[in-house]
Amino acid sequence: WLQAHVQVRRQGANRVDYGAVDAAGRQQLNAYVDALTARDPRKLSRPEQKAYWINLYNALTVQLILQAYPVETIRKIKSGFFSSGPWDKTVASVAGQSLTLNDIEHRILRPIWKDPLIHYGVTCASLGCPDLRARAYTGDRVDEQLADNARAFVNDARGVELDGGRLQVSSIYVWFQADFGDSDAGVIRHLRRYAEPDLRDALGQVDEIDDDAYDWALNDAV
């Protein structure tokens, strides 16, 4: 499914051709979600569990977009009257537990694995988000796949922009600063770890974040 509908870009966000997903494509995605939720992830190895939860989160997110499509941004899909998006909406049941996207990200993935690279795996279907990959995560490669995503994002303008010594970063690094180092300096150390040589050297010359930005527009291929 991913290979058929995700358009990989060398620069900028990968796009999803939501408008081209026909009834068969929707049925295929729904069947994939059903297959995942039918499993008990507690019986999987720890790396397989990590891949499982990221894949489920991403599949559910795409499913939500397709149910609402056409839509300008995921934030238009509400989970309550005052909500800013669908993240508190019950979207799945796994091992008898009803789950929201926030449950998966903030009550399972982040606290259990304590891995900042999780943020490069879960996607919110937005241009400002790290890429939805054209292949699912697998237990034997999940950490390698997440590191690839980190390098792609950090070295793209969505992740880091330096202009005249002023550092602008993705809002992800501000919203979840505690995960990336708990300070501007910690975030910069994290960025340097995944930056290409020229950017790594430039980041070594700054000691604080000046601004942050995030594009919530849908990562649509149109």
C-alpha cells in the first residue's frame, strides 16, 4: 500500500496521493489495520513491538485522513468540540483496550522506549512532519529506519534552518524538548548527531534556538 501511494521526495516532505486511493485501496488499508489490531503485541519481541506501534499509528492516521478527505489539514478532524485534531478520538482496540492516537504515542511509544527517534517515525500527515516512509517498519530494522528518517529530517529545511547565525527548528524540538535533550543545547547536540558535515559545523557555532515553525498543511500529492 505504501509503495503504491507514497511519493518519495528528495527534498521536502514525502507526499501521499490520497485522492488516488480507490475503494480497493481503502479496503486494503482497512484490512491491514484489522490485521494489526487482531494481534497481541505483548507476544512480540521488544523491537517488533516498537515497529508494530509505529506502523499502527501511521496506518490509523492515514485511515482518518481518507475518511475525511478532501481535508486541508488533519487539525480539521476533531475528536471533541474544543479539540484541535483527532488525537483523542478512539480509533482502535488492541488486546481489549480502546486506544487513541495520543495513547499510542504518549502512553506507549514515548514512555516505554524513551527514544527521541520515535518522533521521526510517527506521522501526522502534515508537510511539517517527518516523512511517512514508502515501506513499513520492521522489528529487525526499526532503529536503522528511524535513524534514516532523522537524518532526512534534520538535513531538510523542515527540521533545521540557519540564517545569519539564527537557528530556526521544527516545533517538534520545542514541543518535545525533554525528549531531545531538555534544553536548547541538548536539542542542538541531537541535531548535530544527524546533520551532514557542513550543517554540523554550523550548528556548532550556535548555542540557542531562536525560532520554531511547523506546517500543518496536509501532505497531499495534489
